[in-house]
Amino acid sequence: MKKKCFKVAAAAMAAVMVLSAAGCQGGGKSEETTQAETKTTEESSSADAGAGGEEGELTPIDDYPASSLTITCPPGAGGGTDLLLRAMAPAMEEYLGVSVSVVNKPGGGCAIGYAAGLQESNDGSSITVGVSELLGLPYVADVNFTYEDYDAICNFNSCYGALSVAADAPYNTLEEFVEYCKENPGKVRIGNSGIGGVWHILAASFAEKAGIEVVHVPFDGGGPAAVALAGGNVEAVPVSPQEVQTYVDSGLIKVLAVFSPERLPELPDVPTAGESGYSDVMMTVFRGFLAPKGMDESIKAQIDAATRYALEDESVKEFMATQNYTNNYMTADEFKSLMDREDQVYAEQSRALGIATK
């Protein structure tokens, strides 16, 4: 691994715990990408457990083992994760035949919620929503858990970052941006959503792969970072497209590339970073369900089925469309593989940036 070739603003180091504001976690429409739905059409046999009716059809069940289901939400009330969970809960309740409630346990950059979730029973009465802070926290904060202390159930929503710059910047492509950074080492400031957060790690990973030296400047969330770019206080941001959309529309910002698997429907003319040779530079702001270790596979399968049932509910689909959430369903194995891959990036970049505490 390369030794760090980036500068971190000295004043930034006091902001370690701003992880709770990272990425798309703050709100609904204002912070969510509008990537078209990438639904999984082939469902695993384990995920189909508890589903009735014709093959592929999900019908409500009457044998859920717990009398209720509580979803622990580490992000705070009113944020993007909370709003989506509350939109899905009634449909999940209809499918499972028991009450489904969302309980926010914010604090410590989501550390409080994740520590609490691990103490819950594995009898099906409680699950926890996993967001990207779960991966970053163990490297920059004094916590005694990692994502591996939970079992993955499924993922239901994701968004990706985009490299945005000032509209009048002297570069119009990712290649030109990289060339400019190489010609002006340490001059380009890249704003992010907080030290150790998803957009900070994404920017650091890209800088390393591109072989450029930049200054990472933290803000209290992706939205404020976008404001800083529009105001000329930084030269670039790697936040979600929706977080910069207002400034793109007003002619203050342009998007050079998206760090997503494919081009985004709302930005069809903007290439992916992979098209410029950076296909391995990608960080996902995910939302998925996690179970306490030891939960019976049949219970996890019923929760998975309830999640898919909710994603197909018309009211949920309408909510997600109007608020610009994506249906990015992943099976437990796919979700676990995603976290495995990105955990390695958090580990490498946290240490390279000198922000790792362990």
C-alpha cells in the first residue's frame, strides 16, 4: 500500500465523530441519488422461505415467531434512513402479521445504536439497519464492534458518489482533473462529509489510485460540502449527485464523473470513473438489515421476504420515487460481500490518512 500522499487540513482532526453526517444519511429527497432501480430479479430459495402463493409471488404470512419486530435505527429521527424505514414499516407489518416499529438510537456517529443492536435478542423481535458508518466507525472511534458482529439479512437502498467541480474550473473531464492535480500538487481541496466518512474515504481512494496529492477538507455532511464548492471554498467534492443538483441547475457546479457501476439515468452524459480507468474506485452508501448473531435462518428469510414485499408496495414505491431513493435490493450474501469489499477500503485509507485509531 502506498504511503499517504495526501494532506489533511490540521483543523480537521477534531472532527472525527462527524461520521453520523456522512453521505446520503441526512435526509430524503435532498440527499438521495436518483439512480434507476436495480432490482434483483432472481430470488434465492432461502429468501423465498415464508412466501406463499405462486412462485415469485409474496403473500402475507401468519407464523412469524415473535409478537413484534423492532428496527433499531442508529441514524437520528427525520434523516434519510429513518424516513425510508418508516415508509417501509407498514408494508413489512402487513407481510409479517405483527407490529413493526422503528426506534432511533443516535449518538456517537451511530456508535450508540450499533452497540445497542448487538444486545438485542436474536429471536426475531429485533433487527438493526446497517449504514456505511458501521464500516468506518471501528477505524476512527473507540468502539468494540465491527460489521462482522452482525449477520446480514439483505440490503434495500444504495447511492453513490460523483466528482463535482466548479462550473468554471479549467478541467471538463476526469482525465483533465487528474492532470491538473498532478501539475498542481497540494493545491486542489476536496471537501467531504467528515473525517473517516464515506465521501472522505472515497476521495482518498481515488487520489491514491490516480496518484495525486490533494487536501481533504471535512464538513458536517455532504450538503455543506456542496455549499462550500458552490462558494469557491474547495475545488471539488465527491458527494452524491443529488447533493449538488441545485448548484448544477443554477450553473455553479458541473459533474465530471460518477463513482457508480454504470452511468446514472439522471446523468446519462456523465461517464463513470470506470470509463477513465478507475473501475475499482467506488464506495456505496448502503442501507440494509442486520440481525443479531445466531438468529435462525428461517426468521432471517421471513424478514428478507418482508423487505422485498415492502419494496413492491405501491405506497413505498411512490415514496421512494418522489424522494429519490433507489431500490437496490441485495441478498444476504451480496450484502455481506459488499461490506467485505468496502471494509478493506476503509481500513486501508484510514491508515493511509493517519486517522485510524487501531
